[in-house]
Amino acid sequence: MKNKQNDFERLLPKLRECPSDKVREPDRPVAIILSEAYALACVAAKYRAELERVGLDPAIIDEIEPCANTLRVAETAWTTTREKELAAVVIAAITQAYTFRSDIVSASRYALRKNDAAQATISHIQEGEGVADLCQDLVDLAAVVETHRDAFEKIDFDFAKVAHARALADEIQKGQGEVVVEKASNETRDVRNRAFTYLDDVVDEVRSAGLYAFGSDSDSTRLSLFRSNYALRRARRYRAKKATPTVTTASSTSTPTVSPTTR
């Protein structure tokens, strides 16, 4: 941890140099960002000569891991701060929401066990991470239950959970909104975003060089090392979702109409 903290302290002045209008929020889970950055650091070190041959500054290759370390430290600080802020607002509702989601998923899996299309919808709902996805999951699961009401009546499902699930989602989102508005200028959040922006730019440079250096390979193995597996998986899920037909009947053999979400 000491080395990570040293990297953070060394790079902090550079982070502060970034114009505020260029600073970006992480657009995917930070755990994924870090995992892919550390993996890319190893790949770039292995193919350093090829990357330098196409004009990539070697200093950028050496900066990947320190940038990832810096984001890790900044994210830890922000998470700690945010948890303290959320604790007084919505932590109890979040805990209850996770329980409700688990209960409704379990009931849905059983009630719709012979409905492959509905099972696929439930699996898609479960793919998300974080509190924002938790709220959307509750809304989407409520839609599943209402669309297949007959099937849920047969298993003696407590339909009061549907209204409660939506109420919890609203409570959490309102509470989060209050925290975001109040803490919009929070220093730890700003530093985390700056650390992400700096790392993201470095990663983009390295990936672009790698895609160019190995773009003509007959074997795509090396080329794939410079692509984001997370982005590829999301693209595949999006295409699969677009290709899945939906219907709006309440039949237990149909796919429920669920509000589209970005995951």
C-alpha cells in the first residue's frame, strides 16, 4: 500500500493540472477499470519494443501501473467518504432493498421456471452492479411480477412486495440525489474523477498503439490483448438484448416489458 500511496502523492499535482471541464466520471465499475489497467501494464511491458516502434512514448508504458495505483487510492478515499454520507440517508433502505431483490428473484425463478424467455430477462436484470443498478433491478423485477401475475398467484406470492420494492427504489434514489447535490464539490470525489481521467487517457494511448501495431496480424491473439473485455461483453449483451423480441401480454409464456436500462 505504501508504493500505491507514493504514486498517488507523486501524481496528485498532475491530476490537479487537468482543466475541470476535461475531468470525467468513471463510466464503468472502478474495479473493472483497475483490473484491466493492471493487465494492460503487463501486456505493454511484454510488447514494449513493438509499441515504441509505432511511436508510443515509453514513459506512458511505465505510467500505467502508477496511474492505476493512484486511482485505487483515490477510489478508496472517495468510497469511505461516500459511505459515511450515505449511512445517515439510505443505508438501511439499501440493505432492505438487497433482501427484497433476492426474494423477488427467487420467486421469479420458481414461478417462471418453465418460461425460458422470462428466465433470460431475469438473468439480464441481475447483471448490474452497484446501488444505481439495484434501484433499477427493483423496478424491473416489479414489472416482471406484474406482467406474469397469474404465475405468481399460483405460488402464493405476496404482491405487497412489488409496491414496497418500488418505494425502496424511490427512497434510495432520492436519498442519493440529496447527497450528490450537497456534496457535488467534494474534494475526494473530484480527486477520484481526476485520477480516473488521467488513467483513462493513458490506457487509451496504449490501447490505440497496440491496435495499430498488431492490426495486421493474421492471428488476432495479440490484438485482443489491447481491447477491453468489459466493453466487448457489454456490446455483446446489448446486441443480444436488441435481438430478443418482447411482447406485452400478461401470459406466463411471454417476455415482460421492462424499461430499458444501461448496464
